[in-house]
Amino acid sequence: MIIVQYLARRLAFVIPLVLGIVFITFMLVRIGGQDAVGMLAGPMAGKAEVEMIRRNLGLDKPLWEQFFIYAQSVLQGDMGKSWQSGRPVLDEILTRISASLELLLISIALGTLVGVPVGLRAAMKPNKAFDQISRIASLISFSVPTYWMALMALFVFFLGLGWAPPPMGRLDLAVFPPATVTGSYFIDSLLAGDMQAAGSAAGHLVLPVLVFSLIIAAPTIKQTRAIALEVLGSDYIRLARLYGYGKGTIRRIALRNSFVPIITYIGAELATLLAAVALVELVFSWGGLGQWGLNAILFGDFAAVQGYVLVLALFASSVYLIVDLIVLIAEPRMRR
Amino acid sequence: MTTVLTTAAPRPSFWQSSFVQHVIGITRHSPTFTAGVVIVLIFTVVAIIAPLLAPYPPTRTFPDAVLSGPTAAHWFGTDGNGMDVFSRVLYGCRYAFGIAIPALLLMLIIGVPAGLVAGYVGGLVDDLLLRTFDIFRAFPTIVLALAVVAATGQSLIIVVIVLGFLEAPIFARIVRAEVLALRSSELVESAVVIGNPTWRILLMHILPNSIRGATAQCAVRMAWAIRVSTTLAFIGVGIQAPAPEWGVMIRQGAEYINTGEWWIATFPGLALVGLVLGLNLLGDGAQELLDPKGRDSR
């Protein structure tokens, strides 16, 4: 019964949440006082022409009406056109998002596979050598800016050692991209049996993935350790110790109870990392959603900026929702 | 009568004074805190006396020494404009603190009262505030900061205001949680019974007791503000060249990294890592000192 109630409350909040997100996105490009009409009309336009453009764009209407029109078209999948390319924003996003997701998902998988076990091991024996070393290491890599680490990695592995390919996209210039199935060049070329393309794609992935997964691992270690320590210090673990359970059993109980908060944490990470991946994309000229979005922000491409921010926010909220549902299923205390 | 003078206790030596004992105690309890304090202090001093330490003004160009590697005349080399990287890195400390401190103050000024009111008043106000935070939580702060700063103007003040507003909810959340726990405590109950006005209870009884968790966050939030502001500058939004700001300098150096002029991006990056690490160590240590339970729970 509680589950149904909780679910209903959680889902009921989705609608105002999405409306709020659309509203903030709508306001985002309007607070600046940058004049889109002036930019469109150009310096030679007269007053009448500016007024005409303003009317054509619907900018003479009151703000709430503009918002209503914007919200309506967004809900129909129309995000306007990018003035840089002249193409619909939604098309631009859809062609690029798979490149970002490829980088993001591989990095997050790797970062989690390193971060969670290290954090758990550190928590098992707090304040011992392993704990101290992992703590300092994670603090250092937590303090290194993503883009700077990417630049340094490029300098060492591309220019210095010559191991990595040049930071220009996801494939060598001479290699044709495989037919799109999943959107990941690596997986797609494996599916197509094109070993040359697969090798090229993997080679281009290594360095950005390495950098980004290191960035992800650092806070994961810290959080996992904190979560596991809290569980190990909890009353039910003390009770289990009093019962005289073996070390293995206690570890199993602790692990199972750490699972839910760790999932919650990784979900929260994933939600913000689609934005953070933009910096890696920028340095490696990855050509994904992030690089495109940063470019749109720099050049004042309003429709594209709105589309980018909206996609990020909707992605984050759906991740939060999914995480909440997983927690609901996995958390034994919620099931009563 | 004459013995009175001789029985006076000997003045404690410097190493036995309570202040030094206190410092040693803190260091033993949390070496990270001490390491953080030392690092941050060094950067603070550099920021204050940068003009005395720097061999050249930060934007002076050396036309005969453009893109010179590290030499005796230019310890950290020169950049594409022929400016001395070492002097610019030193002056960069001023930008870091000049952004982080006002941004932190703004976060506190907005966040703490919001958390106090939400936690104490509760009900609809609390719900409304939390839901608003939830909506903002959906936007990755870095992108929101980018979009707002790019749209509103490329100035230092705008960067500070945006950072302050974006992270204020963190303080509001922390304070709110503490206030909720305090609201039904005997301390507050007796204050109400005695007949204190609400503003007095909030200010005198609740605020001092709910601010502890927030203080540990201050250093971490400053580190965050420095990271984000340099990231903005690296992308090309906010502070612009030729300002001696670390993000700007790394952006300039990024153009040269693939042709081998590594020093332009490397040194400002190292300074940035050093200061952010120092602040994070300080924050981590402060948490440790304030909440010893979290560190070594057996």
C-alpha cells in the first residue's frame, strides 16, 4: 500500500517538475537582455523592419503568452531552429547524443567498477594504510579540473609518447563510420564485423574514457566509503555482531544495505555527468552533444541553448525518477 | 614574607602554552585539516603580496620572448602574447579568492535565512522551497552558470552573483535539516514559553546551534566556486583574456599543447589544483573535527 501511495506522490510531481524545467529554460535566454531581433535584423534594418520581425517571431505578445506557445511547441517536439546551421534543434540533438552517451556510459561503468570496490575495502579497515592512500588519492583527483587533466593526458600520451591518436573526433580520418545501430561507433563496427573501424574507435575512446573515469572514481570512492562506514556502525550490524555471526555474513548484510544508497549516489552523479562530459568532448573535439551545446552558448544560438539545457534537465530528472523507483524495489524497509 | 615572590609559578615556555598545545591537538586529530590550513594560508599570502613576489606586471608583454620555455628570466616561460607565466600565475590567486569569497558570502546570505525560515515555519513555505530546489536540482549547475553568464554579460560580478545563487540551496538544505531537529528541542520550547519573540528565537537560539554543519561546508563551497569560475573562463565565458586568471591561462595554453608548448597550460593548472586541494583538505578536516563520529565508527 505504501508503495502505491509513494509512487502516486512521486509521479504526480513529475508534471509540475517538467513545467518548471520548461519555464526556467524559457526564461534563461530572456533574462540576458541580448537582443535576438537586433541580431536577426542586422545593423542596416530600419525601425519598421525590426518591428515586423518582432511581430513575426511573436515577441510583441505578453510574456505569459510567449511561454504558453513555447511550452506547447516543446511538448510537440519542436524546439525551434539553430541559426548557426539552420537545422531543427531536435535533429541536431538526436544526431549527437549517442556520441556523448557512448563516452559517458563507458566512463561511468569504469569509474564505478574502480570506485565502489576501493571505497568498500577502505571502509572495512578504516584509518589503515589502504584507507589513507585511497582517501588522499581521491581528494587529489577530485581537485583536478577535468579539462586540465584531459590536456595533460593529451600532452603525455599523444604528443610525448605517441600512443594516443590526435584529439580530433571519434575515428581516424580514413575510416568510414559503421552503419548506426546503437550509436556507439565501437559497438556498431563490431556488429558490422569491421575490425579496422572497431580498432580505430576503441583507440579514440581510450584517453577520454581514462580521464573521465578517473574524475568519476574520485567522489565515488569517498561516497562509497562514507556509506559503508555508516552501515557498519549501524545498530543492526551491532546486533548481528552480538548474535555472533561470522565475518562473511556480516559483510554480506552490510553490502546489501550499502547497495541502495550507493545506487542513489551513482544516479545523482549520472544526472550531472551528461553536462560534465562536455568538457572532455571539448578538449578531444568529440563532436557530441556537449561540445555542440557549449558552442551554442558561446555563439548565442538561443534555440540551441534552450534545447541543450532542456535535454540535460529532462535527462537528469528521469534519472532521478528511475533511481527512486530502483530504491523503492531494492530497499527492504520500503516494502513493508 | 620574602618567600612570596619565589613561589610564583614559572612562566610556561612557548611549547607548553595552551595555544600551541591546542594546535598540536588539532594536528594530531586531523592532519588533513592542518595540511589544508597551511596550503590555503600560503595561497592567501601569495594573493596579498603578489605584486611584491611577481617579477613582472601580469600583462606586460616581451616581444622578443614570445613562447619562450622556462628560463632564468621567465621561470614558467611566456605565453603566446609574450607575457610572463610565473607572474600571471601569482596574480591568478587574487582572481581565485576575489571570486570565491564574495560568492561564498552570497551563498550564506541567501541560503542560511532561507533554511532557517523553511525549517522553523514549515508547512507550505517549506514545501514550496523544497520543490523549487528540486526543480533547480535538475539543471546541472555548470551549464546553468554558463548559460546565464553568457547571456547576461561577461563580467566578474555576474560570475560571482550566479555562483552565489546556484549554490545557496546547499546551505539552505543543511541549515533546514538542523533547524527541524532543533525546533522541538527543550531549548527552543523553553525560549517560547518564556515569551521570546520569534525573530529572537531564530537569531539567538536556533541560528548559533544550527550553523555548525554549514561551517564545514564553507571551504568545500569555496573550492567549488573556484573550480566553476575557472571552468567558465576556460570555455570562454565570463572573465576574458588577457586577465591573469587561471582558467583564461589554461584556455590560452590549450591551443599550444599539441605543438609542445606545455608550460602555458600546465603551471596555472598546478596552482589551481593546489588551492582547490587545500580547500578540500581543509573542509574534509573540518568535518572530521566537528563530527568525530563519522570518521572512526567501530
